[in-house]
Amino acid sequence: MSVFGDILSKIFHHPKAQAAPAAAAPQPAPSAATPAPTAAPAVDVAAVLEMMAADNGQALNWKQSIVDLLKLLSIDSSLANRKALAAELGYTGDTDDSATMNVWLHKAVMQKLADNGGIVPDSLR
């Protein structure tokens, strides 16, 4: 499984992950010929991570640090693994500049979680 796949799985399939209530938008009544579409429930990413952090006992800065986010998720946070994640997500910068890469990675992971149906506050993107 990919590094991002591990991140996605640990958050979206966490036992405390609950579907966030969808905004009530008017929907046409489904007809007998057209079944109602079933969308995957959205997961409140920040809420899941907050619960995980509360259960973790370590003081991890997961809201800003990709290293701490990976640690919170019990995923290898080594430089080699972060470089693999960067390649997976399309990072084009210098992977030897780990500080810049780490900032980019955190934002990219949060955006990718949102792109995959997660509810991610703008402050984390």
C-alpha cells in the first residue's frame, strides 16, 4: 500500500471515525426507475485526529508537522518514507531541503484527504 493510502486508511477507517452530517440540499425524489445515489459518508478528519491525539498521550503537533502527523498515525516518519510520500504526491522541489518538503507535504496530505471526501478545515490546508 502507498504511504498516502496508509494515511487515508488510518483516518477514514479509524473506529472513532464518524460520518459528518451532510448539508441539507434539496434533492429530487428518486423514481422507481432511478435509484437514489449513495455517496460515501464524509469523515471529519480534524475530529478523528483530535480524538487520536487525546488517546495518544504524546504532545504531537500534528496540525503543522508532517512528522508528528505520521507519528500520530503510527506510520514510519523517517526521511526516506517522507521522500516516498513526496514522490507519490508529486513534489517537484528539492527533497534534500527537508524543511520545505515537510511543509509542502503537510499541506498536500491535508488537501488530498479533502479531495478524497474528508472534511478538512481550511486552516489545515
